[in-house]
Amino acid sequence: MTIRSIALAMGAASALALGACNKKSDAEKSAAPTENAQKAAGSDTIAAGIDAKSKFMTAAKAAGLDATLAGPGPYTVLVPTDAAFDKLPAGTLDGLLKPENKPQLAALLTYHILPGTMLVADIGKAIDAGKGKTLLPTMGGGTITATKDGDKIVLTDAGGGKATIGKADEKRSNGVVQEIDGVLQPGKAK
């Protein structure tokens, strides 16, 4: 990544993290969970439903995104397992958790957040409609390619890294959590 692309990614991630906490567009207001969906999900938000000691929530807190994940949403959050974070090169997560790397950490995490609520069935239908693949826009400004491998949904990042949705459709009052077995990497700015 060039210095310019890092700066652009940091600025976009910071603006997203701050803006997402307090503002709701008309589209977001109309996409809010229905009363029935909210009853089914209960009062637990995405932030409350993810283990506070998990590596993802530790990173979300360090990036300042925990308030966003507790906010109104709706969001679909692709949460890498702790084992997925363990697959990263040694020291990667520890380095990102340092205060001076907060913008890079926010960019990585917002790449795992999709606007709106997307259940696995919704993603599957979009893949079928797209003749084998669909692009999922992220809150970080990138896209993830979704395909199928048998009954599994496979997500591919801009660099070709892959993650499979495991535990799916954990409904929360402000969206849904999809657990994945890999950490997806945002694309490099051109």
C-alpha cells in the first residue's frame, strides 16, 4: 500500500467510524429492523452478543467501533473467529491494537461490516441471481465477492483471501452476525 492509499483508507475509516455512531440516513431509517424482527432478536445488540473477550471485540473496542456495533444499525457483521485471527502472521493483531495503528485497524474491521441485514439465504439468493457470484459492499468502502462451495458461502477479499461462513444468522436487535473462518483484507487503493 502506498502512503497516499493508507492515508485515504485511514481517513475514510475514521469518518465512517465517527459518522456511523451518530447519524442515520433515510435509507438506514427505512432499513431498521421491523418490530417482529426486533422481538425475535431480543434487546441484545451485535456488540452485546459477541463475546467481549474475543479478539474481534477487543479489536473493535481498540478501534472505537464498539459503540457503532451497539448502535441502531442495521448491520451484518462478518466476525472472524479467534482461530482466524491466530492464522495472521505473528504480531499482526498486536501491532494493529497499538493506538498509533487505530486507523488501519478501523479500516480492517469496517471491511467486515456490511450495511443492512443479510442472512445467509439472502446472500445465497444474490449469488444465484448473479450466476455464481455477487459483490457485497462493505462499510469500509470496499467489496467482498461471495460465491458458493456446495452448501457453504465463501467470501473472497480483494487480494484473493478467502473465508467461509460457519456459524450463521445470529440475529441481534441491530442486525446479524455471520461467523467466518478467516480475516478478510481490504483492497489496496489504486
